[in-house]
Amino acid sequence: MTTTTPQAQATPPQGPERQRMPLTWRQRLGRLDVKLSPYLYIAPFWIVFAVVGLFPIVYTAFIAFQDWDLVRNTGTYTGFENFQFVLQDREFWLSLRNTFSIFLLSSVPQVIIATFIAAMLDKNIRAKTFWRMGVLLPYVVAPVAVALIFSNMFGDRYGLINSLLNDIGIDSIRWHVDVIPSHFAIATMVNFRWTGYNALILLAAMQAIPRDLYEAAAIDGAGTLRRFFSVTLPQIRPTMIFVIITSTIGGLQIFDEPRMYDTNGQGGSNHQWETITLYLYNTGWGQFNFGRAAAVAWILFLIIVAFGLLNFLVTQRFIASDAGTAPKKPKKVTK
């Protein structure tokens, strides 16, 4: 005679004999919530992006191949004729030259000065909040106001800059006639507005650096400059790359400053400071040729994508070099 223990009797049947208990509606709702909630949370962004971002890009590509009539909101298919005209237009290449020139005169000094300001604000100084708010104030000022003030400061006859130069015996500079002086003046406006904003982004990255690294470097005998180049810059490299990418995109899309640099807003009498975006604006709303304007927009889009890919490749190369120079973990020794 065999006897069964209470433990054996309490063991549920295994295999096909085991029956799954049906889920209640609360359990089913909970599982559905876990699966669908992430998509519902990010859905508003993608809906807004599709309406105000993706759709205009696709629609602009459609108009770029049309001889578009704004009144009738219809067009005639012309193929690549708009792109051919733009690429053969001398004014387009002048605007491209001006865009890159202003971009180099603004973005490069902007990142360097922003890094220096962030390093100073990261020090143990008095009234930190006041100084941090102070560097952000130029960003709050309206671009039109900044352009009007600086355009008067860089006036050819009665500007403040020329008055100061005349006082020290230097001839007046034709800020609204010559190419390089006009680019320098517009780049100064851009740097005035965006340097403080980038400095605060870099400052946030510097404050996230563990202070133990600075203490260890100081114990090893590293000075202030050595700690900055060996500790601060490597630690904020991802943020620095982000600032460089955003500055590049903003520099290639500059519009407000060259538009408001003079009263005409056409980029100068000889297109001295006409940028690509200003050329696009003059083509669309000056000549009412929206097919060519759409073609210019897509050419600018491809240029920005090319710069983005270039930044990505450079970033990957820096990351790979950091990974190659990083100390390797010791291998486990197995007996």
C-alpha cells in the first residue's frame, strides 16, 4: 500500500495536464498598458513633427520640380530645370560663399569663446547666478533689435566703430560696401546672441565632471591649463560635439542678421552679404518663383545633411581614438 505525502498532493500537475488560469480584465488592461504606453507617450512629438516638419519637406520637394503658381496653387512639371537654373546662377554661388564665410567667422570663435566663458563660470566666483543670467541676456534680446543696433554701430559714416577708429588715427572701414568687413560685422551679431547660450550648455557639462578628477590631477602636479586640456575638454567632448553641430546648422541657416543689416534687406548692392536663406527669400517672395525657391531649400537641406554626416564621421573617429587609448581591464586569471 502506497501513501502520498501532503507535499505531493499540493504539487500542481505539470505538462499538458496543467491548465492556465484565465486573465481578468484588469490583468489584460495592465498588459495592454505596458505595451502601448511608450508609443502613446512619444506619439504627440511624432504627430507634430509629421505636420510641421516632415510634410513641408516632402511638399517642398514636390514644388521644386514644378513651375509653381501661388495664385492658383498649381504647377507645371519642369523636371530638374529649377535645380539647373539655381546651380548655374552666379548669385547662388555668391550667397554660398557668403554663407560659409560668415559661418567660419561666427561659429569657430563662438565655440572657443563660449568654452572660455563656461570655464570661468565653473570657478568658485561670487554671484554665480548673476553672471550666468548675464551671459544669457543677449540671447533673450530680439534678433531685429540686435541687428538694428549693430548695423548702426558698424555704420560707414556715423558708426560708433568708425568713430573710435578715427580717434586713434585709423581710416574708416566701409562696413556696408566691402565683403570681409560686412561678414565680420554680421558674425559679430551672431556671436553676441549665441555665445552665452552655448556657454551655459558647456557649463552644465563641466559641472557634471567629478571633482575627484581635478583633485587627483592637482595632486599629480597638473596646473590649471593642464587640468583644463587633460580633464575638462575630454570630459565635455560629447557636449562640445553637440554645440558644434547645432552651431553649424544655425550658421548655415542664418537669415535675421543679414536681412536687417541694411534698410533694403537684399544682401547688399553687389550681394556682399547675401546668404543662402536670404537668396531663397528673395527668389520666393521677391521674384515670386516658388519652384526655384523650393529647389534652393532642398540644396540647402542637402548641404546641412552633408555637414551633419561629416560631423558624425569625425565624432566616430574621436570616439574610436578614445576607446583605443583607454586603459584595458585586466583579464581574469583562471587556474
